Amino acid sequence: MEATATGSAARVARQRRAMPSGWWGMVLLIATEFTLFASLIASYFYLRFQNTPWPPAGIDDPSVTLPLVFTGMLVATCIPMFAAVRSVRAGQRWLAWAFVALALVVQATYLGLQIWLFVGDMNSFSPSATAYGSIYFALLGTHHAHVAVGLALDAWLLGALAFGLTNYRMIALRVIALYWYFVAFVAILVVLTQIYPTL
Amino acid sequence: MAVALPKAAEPRIDRLDRIWEERPGVMGWLTTVDHKRIGIMFLFTALAFFVAGGVEALLIRTQLLQPNGTVLGPNGFNEAMTMHGVTMIFLFVVPISIGAFGNYLVPLMIGARDMAFPRLNALSYWIFLAAGIFFYVGVFTGNAPTAGWFDYVPLAETTYSPGPGVDFYALGLIFTGVSSTATAINLIVTMFKLRAPGMSINRMPLFCFAFLAVSFALVFALPALTCALMFLEFDRLLGFHFYDVAAGGDTILWQNLFWIFGHPEVYIIILPAFGIATSIIPTFVRRKMVAFPLVALAEILVAFIGFGVWAHHMFAVGLSQVTNVYFAAASLIIVIPSGIQLFAWITTIMTGTPRFKTPLLWIIGFITLFIIGGLSGITVAAIPFDQQVTDTYYVVAHFHYVIFGAAVFPILGGLYYWFPKVTGRMYYERWGQASFWLSFIGMNLTFFPMHIVGLLGMPRRQWTYPGDLGWTGYNVIESVGAYLLAAGLLMVFVNLAVSCFRGEHVGNDPFGGDTLEWATTSPPPPYNYAVIPKVTSSYPMWDREDRREDLVNLAQGRKVLEQGHETPASTTVDAEWDEILEMPSSSPWPPVLAIAISGIFAMVLLKQWIAAAVFVVAVLVVLAAWHGKEPQEA
């Protein structure tokens, strides 16, 4: 039953009626991570309702344009990830590799730009001066850490796919794509929370 | 089942033995991914922490034996009290229930050959061990946390708790959370994917339903705790202000996040006990559980409603009256699923033909204690009453009846019940019954007077008390009870330890059990079942025809899967045969990864950020190596 050749991995996947174990594992990991973000965002608004004005005096309202544009970039990478899954199911390993590589480049650019914004914010207000700063940087930092984990997963996937397509790697690609859909969705929630005081 | 193996089966069994053989000696244990070995490691590690938590409890009771006691002193008392709570909850009850019982029994009960993610399973254990050591490194270096297991701010902030004690607490809990989450996800996927073909979801044993509910509760409850602990560590290590009112933070934020986790955690503690009770009762009363589907639903409902009641821990905080009333009402709803289960257990026992062997005695003890703890629970759900008794020993009495009496008694009963399965030997029945009675009397002597002394106004979490308030007599009884209880528990462990070597050899199914684990040999082989068992009902061991058919299948080589390290996967709801999975075999990477992760936590504790980053890189390297060897699925 070991599927090592490209064609047989795709065949195993087509014959399977239920979702593979790896898929369930990722769904549950996403469930628990999503709850973490729900706790963070709930804490943001909990603290917001303890404080007026928000952000506190001396801190500018958050900028809107750049965070939204960057988030759009990240969300757009769901398309190449989705295309990679389609290609791999059709047995086109290198096409899948190319889509993942494209996604990786955009996602890495996103993280770089976000870190640039993050450092800029750090220079204008401190996480250790007000609760607003604390939750702002904690929320964004947690999100960026999740993007960084995704980049590591992509990098591993590109390495693994270069050596051939197995059933294991095929499931890996599917669940890593799922992880990115989750990160993209959370990115939207995080950015809306981030820019909320300006809206 | 009498195992009269057909001749034709022997070469198949030999082949399975060869395929599933593990490395001998210590390396075998270090690299194992066998759920049974991992379960046993969880068991012994958790029991070691049970001893530690028990010693802390005895220190507390010795300190409070008489007024103005001097055994511990205020700081020592706070350390013992904090570590008692942390140890019992996070290092004993949760790991022994999901790690030991869940790991060992769930795959056996559903007719699988391993967990869905065997290497992740090993990682869960090594992380748990590392986290436990992490906590106790703090204790033995004189840095035990002193802010209580609930760790309220601002007491837990650096202003009032300088030194690394609370950092050991907070980082240690995030650390154990990783282990519990991994085990929970693993159990859910195992139950969804690896049930023997034929075990549709409605035929899954009630034990598994309880563990499914617990696992989901862990997946959704732990992040709130992780979030609260992250905030605390940001405050403590980096000078953030989540809980600092002067900078716009809020102390009640901690309490909300902590109890959003903390109340589901109570059900995480007790639901495995419900599962164990529903396994033991049918076997010893010789009848099927009453209201099987209702009990299954009730188990899941308990876990679900547990997420909506957290503020009943905060009635005295000063939340708005509307909030308090909502949470009081929600808390009372818990009575419904709890009542369904209680009445189902009692009716099953009363309408069956009970054999009052040791395991059933522990379960009857559990039912009694759960009723007492449940009734006192109803009293504290009443807001005005709770505001009177909050922070008194009344509350201590209530939650020890529930999370010691009701949660730990079935665990002890379960140790007796599955002892013959794990060892192939029988425990000493008379001594088993004596250990129950001693523990039961000790338990009630320790905790019942706390109701009274609480109503008399004795505050909890205080290191001592004056002698002229009429509390002394009760405290003496409580402390004597604690020593009796310790003697009873010691008797359990001596009984089991001696039986390991001297107990009478018994067959595979000495009690006439109802679930699949009794179908295989005692102890089970590494592959659990030589033939994937046929399942047509919720009580597969009582379906004699199916078990006979297994033997025929084995002789003819059907459903044996003797080509490799294989187990079947079924469809999620109907459990129709779907595919054959190639499972990973032993791997050195889980313990190595656990060491690398420990490095991250240790360096964060020491504020060595660069070293912590180096360990993050090490984790990535180990993960890449881990995935160098691919099973078909993992």
C-alpha cells in the first residue's frame, strides 16, 4: 500500500473516501489556534472597554492603508496554494512545486513588510507603556509568528516535493494549504482589530 | 475468551510479532511509539507526581493539625498549597486520565493497532515529562511559585511575586499545555479514523465518548489559559501592562481568561472518571448500560456546557448582577447532564446483578462522593450563599469531593479493573476491598468537616489559625483523615506492586468485560489484535459469534494485515473499511524534540533570548530530521 510514485499517490488519494488523518489533525490544530486568536481579540476589546480614549492620549490612531494592502497580499496567496493542491492531485508535482514557491515568495514578502511596520510602530509607541501597546503588539506578534511557522512549512514542503511525490507529502501539501487558509482568515480578523480605532 | 488458536494462525502471528517487534532495553522505551508503552510511561510518571502532590497535601494538613502550627511557615505553606494544586491537576489527573488511560485503552477499545499519530503521541509523553521536571526544578532550587494554582494578579505580578517562581508556573503550564493539546488531538483523530470497521460512531464505547468529550474540551479550553499565561509572562519578563490597572490594564482580565479555561478543566478532570465508571459498571452488574445514547450525549453536553459557566468562580468579584445571575443559571443547567448519568449508573446497578468486587466498590464510592459534591455544588451556584462561603473551607470541601472523590476514585478503580489486562495477573481482592474502605473513610474524614469549618468562617489559603475559634477539633479530624487516606492509597499501590510479581495468572478476560480490549491477550501484543476484530454492537465482547468469526478470519488470513506495520482506517461516521494505513515504527526524534523544546522554555525563563532562538532553530532541524522517514500516513 506504500505509495511512492507520483501516479500511485494520486490514485490512493482518489480512492480514499474519508479525509486522511493528517487533515483531521490540522483541522483540530487550527481549532485550537483559532481559539487562541479569539482569546487575544476578545482581550483586545475587553481592554478597550476599560479605557477611554483608545488608543490612549499621545498615541496616534493606527494607519489603515498599508496593513489592509499587505493583508490583501497574504489572502491572495490562498490562490496559488489552492492551485498547488489541485496540481498535486492531478499528479503534476513540479507545477505544484512552482505554485508553492510563488506563494512562499509573496508570504515571505508579506512577513518582511509587516515586520518593517511592526518595528516602525515600536519606535512610535511602546508595548511596555500602556495596555493598548501591550495588546497591540502581542496580537500582531502572535499573528506574525503563525506566518513564520507557515513559511517554515512551505520551505520543508518545497524540499520534500523536489525529491518526489509520496502519499505522505501529498497529504502534507493539502494540510499546509489548509493552514494558510486559516492564517489568511485570521489575518483579516487581526487587521480589522488593529485598524478598528481609526474606522 | 478462551484462546484456542487455530494451527494455521501460528505463522501469521509469528510474522506480526516480527513486523511489530520493538527494540529491546532502554532504547526500546526511549524510541517507542507503541501507545501501550507510552501509556505505561504516562502512568508511572503521573503516579510519581501523585506522590509529590500527596506529600504536599500531607504537609499542609500537618501544618494545620493544630493552631499556630510551625511546620511550614507562611512561605512554605504557600509553596506547598500552590504546588499541590498545580501538581494534582496538571501533572497527575490530566496526564493519568488522557495520557495513561486514554492512550492505553482507546486504541484497544476501538480495535486499532495504534494511535493515529504514534510519533506525536511519544512527543506528548516526553514533553509532559520535561514540563514536570521543569516545575520541580523550580521547587528544588527554592523557586516554587507561591501565588496559588489560580495565580491571581496582581499577586502574581513581579511587584508582589519577585523571583522566578511564577515564571516557572506560567512557562511550565504553557509547556504542559502543548503536551495535553497534542494528546487530545491524537485521541480525537484516532477515534474518528481508526475504529475497527463496523464500529459506527453509535457503537463506540461510552468510555471513548467521554474521552472524545474531554479531548474536544482540551482543544478549546487550553488556548484561553495559554493566552492568559502569555500576557502574564509579557508583563513579568518584558514589562508589558496587561494586568496593571495604572497603565490601563485590568486584573479581572486574568480571572476571566483563567476561568474560561478553568471551568472546562474541571470537566476535563472528571469526564474520564465518568468514562471509567461506564466501563466498570456493565461488567460487574452483568447488563448493558441503561440509556446508552443519552449517557453518550450527556458526556458531550457536560463538556460543552462547561464553557458557559466560568464566572461562577467570580461571584464575589463584583461583576454586575445580571452577569452573576446568568452564570448561576447556566451553572444549574449542568445538573441535567450530570443527573442523566447519575440516574443511568444507579439504574444500571439496581437492575443488574452486581458483583461487589474492588473496581465496582470504587465506582459506588465515586457515585456517593459525586452526589455529595454535586449537592454542595448546587449550594455554591446560589449567588448569595456563594458570597458568604467564598474563600472558606466550604469551597475546598466542595471541590475536593468533586475532583478528588469523584475524579480520582474511578481512576483508582480503573487501575484495579485494567490491572489484569496490562499485567496478565490478578490483584489481591481482599486487600483491594480494604484499600477502598480505608480510602473512602479517610476521604470523608478529611473533607467532610471542611464543610462545617468553612461555614464557621475558616478562610482557605491561610497558613495558620488561632486556637480560640472552635476550629481546632475539626482540623484535627481532617488531618487524621488525611493520614488514613494516605494509608489507603499506599495500600492500593502496594497491592498492585506486589501483584505485578506475585499475582495469580489469569486469562484474557477475568471479569467478563464488555469492550474489545478483553478480546486480546493480557498483556496485549505490540499490534494489539492479530486480526482486526469484527464489531456489530456496542458490547463486542458479549457478541460471542463475532469473536468466533475473528478466529476463523485469523486462520484464513482475512483482516490480518501481515504485510507491514499496518492498521485499517474507516470512514468517520459509519466505519466502513476505507484504506490500510502504514504506521510509523520506533523513532528517536520525539525525545530529542522534547529536549530542544525544553531548551526554549528554560532560556526564556532565564531571559537568554539569543540562546532561546538557537533552540528554536534546533527544533526546526529536529523536525526536518523527524520527517526524513515517511510512513504512508502520519
